Amino acid sequence: MDDADANRRTIAACEHCGALYAALEFSNETIRPIGRRDGCRCGSTEFSAIEDGSMMSTSCENESEK
């Protein structure tokens, strides 16, 4: 497996301000926002991956309450 195969696309949240970005999660568990080489707009470079489906379930729950 080459290095490109070990990377995965995800959604990441800035640990400082909570801004969300499309991101790459590398095999060494670092996360880098796509198109934001210097990190978040607030200046932070610490990100956490959003768990798969967590944002979708919140959105669907809100729709069913209408």
C-alpha cells in the first residue's frame, strides 16, 4: 500500500474555534484541512476528525421534529 492509500478524507473541527473543514487524515493520525495549508482561519493548527454520521444524524433528527 502506498502513502496515498493510507490517507482518508474526513470532516475536521478546529479544536480552538470549532470551524469545520474538509480534511485529510493521514496514517500517522495527523489531520490537515484541505486548502488551508496554514491551519484554521483562527490560527490554530489542532483539528479533530468528526465521527462518521454524527452531523448527519443531528440534521435528520431536526427534520423529523418539523
